[in-house]
Amino acid sequence: MIDTNVINQAADSVAAAATQLKINWPAVSVAAVIVARELKNFNEWLAGLGAAVIRHGGIFMIVKKLIWNPEVKP
């Protein structure tokens, strides 16, 4: 059974976290903007990587080219 002291302690913890969030809100919003920008850039990079893999025949074709390397004739 849940004790009322536990509920009160959780409510106090939430109130303290809310106070800290209000104090640090400008830093939190700046960090959110930076994280959003970096996730967008990472998503674009992954899309470019996927396009490059498809252009080169897929992942199995790339692995085949890396493993099977015939002798070059002079």
C-alpha cells in the first residue's frame, strides 16, 4: 500500500523540478533548438548515406566489392 508520505515526497520532488525548470528555461530552450538542429542534420546525413548505398547497388554489392577483389592484369 502506498504511504501518504511517499505521495507527498513525490509531489515535493515534482515541485522542486518545476522550480528548477522555470529558472533554467532559457538554457533548456536553447539546448532543445540545438538538439533539434543536430537531429535534422543527422537525419539528412543518413538519407544521403542510404542514397549512396542504393546508388552503388545495395549493401550486399558493397560487401561483395570489398571481399571479392580480382587480380588486376597489367
